[in-house]
Amino acid sequence: MRLPTWISAHVAALRALLVFTVLLGVAYPLVITGIAQIPGLKAKANGSIVERDGKPVGSSLIGQSFEGRNEYFQPRPSAAGKGYDPTATSASNLGPESVVDTLGDPAKDPTSDDGDGGKQSLLTQVCARSKAVGALEGVDGGRPFCTTAGVGAVLAVFRTAGLNGAITRVVSLNETATAYDATTKAAKKDDSVKPFVDTYQGVKVELAEFGKDYSKGIVTPVRGDAVATVPADAVTASGSGLDPHITPGYARLQVARVAHARRITPATLATLVDEHTTGRALGFMGEPAVNVLELNLALDEQYPVKN
């Protein structure tokens, strides 16, 4: 008995579905998985897992935090989740024009679940990180366009004719004297806070205030005379937020601190850093880099912390 055309078409479609499900949904993945387990490919296919004493301690492809542990080299910042979260890989999506902070409501607790609504610009993030790294490594953490307090040195300059004319008012956009006081649980003004510059072209500089509109002012970053000592990768996150490498320059900056914590000479530690510095791919692609996890594991193995 010949089946109706519409039924034959559905049967043919079902057969094709079953055949391709077996081929592409079962056979192909099994073949590729088998090939991936060939010696030489297995480690990479399984995530480049690094083991010590038979236990996985991380991946050579994904960075991890060593925050608060002075005996270890620190990685670069991460914008992935709360930091190096493989399930939330991302960048900050902030660019070079992100120089003005969103001031938080001084009447709200910034540490609460809801926060105070404040948001740092990329410039202030860089400034704050540079200051923190400088303090940790015992070097000058200052850099151009940053205040000594670690925020972006940015002014709103108001003129009589918008973009032209005499300056009538100047406001330091990222500095404010009013902040949340944890003791009183209310906003409190600190009269000791002063703008990073007293005047700009003869006009007195004011501190910014929460809720005020400064959009009519010309945003003017002020370079200052600071020279950056802290490398760029110490203050900026990678595009993925998971970069396991730092530059040799940032590694060398940390040598003195880690050597002191490990009770070894800086020269000895510098040699270990050199041993874990990889060159450019094929001699010309990319830049030399240091894998932080692998370097820290080598530290534990060769120069364990002495109590």
C-alpha cells in the first residue's frame, strides 16, 4: 500500500533526523573527544589543568586572585564577575573617555547590598589601583591625570559663552567633601578635604556635590607632573578578565616584596622570574609574559614560606 505523499515526506524527514542525530550528535562528538585525548593534545583539551601532588590547583589559561597574600606575585585586575570568574568572563566596557565618576549618595551606605549609586570612571579605577600597587610595592603610585588621593584629576570648566569666553567657575568633578558616615549612618561633610588644585587659570576650584548638574562645564582632565612607575597591566583589566599573564615589568616590580616575604634575595627571585618569562610567539607575535600561577607554584616548590 502506497502511503500518502505528506506521510512519506514526514517519514523521510524523521529518518534524516535520526541519521544526522546519530552522526553529528553521537558519532562525531565521540570521534573528536577521542582525538582530543591523544597524548600531546589531552592536557589542552581538558582545560590545561595544573596539578600539584595529584590535585588540580588551577588552569594555566585562566588567572586567579592572590589578593592579600604578600608572599605571592599578584595578577592584573579582573573585570570578570567578582574577579577571575570563568562563568562571567567580560571586560569593564569602559574606554578612554570614561573620566568622570558618578558620585554616590552620601546619605546611603556604599557597602550595603543596594549601594549608594556611585560608579568610578575608568580613569579613577586606574588611579586608585596605581596608588594601591604603589603602596604595596613601596614605589610612587602616582601617574598622569591622577590626584594624590587616587582619583581622576578632572575639572568642569564653565565659561561665559559655553565653549569660549572667560572662565566663571571651576569644579573638581571626582572630588567631594561629603560622604557616608558609618557611625552616624548619615551624610557627613569633611572640611579638611580640598581640591587637588586650588585654582585653575586664576579661578578658585570647588569640590563637586552629589546631585548637582555640571553638564554645562567643559570636562578638562589635568595632566599634572607625575610620572607613571606602576605598569599599565597592573592597573587595567584584560578584555576577557581571565588573563593569566602579567608583563615582565610588573613581575620585576613585585620582586622586592615577594623576596622579603620568602626570605630570599631579590637577585635569586629575579632569576626565577626570568626562567618563567615566555617570549614572543614565533619570535615576533605578542609580547613577553609571565604566567602568575606557574611562577607562584614554582615559588612554593623551590622557596616555601618560612614561619
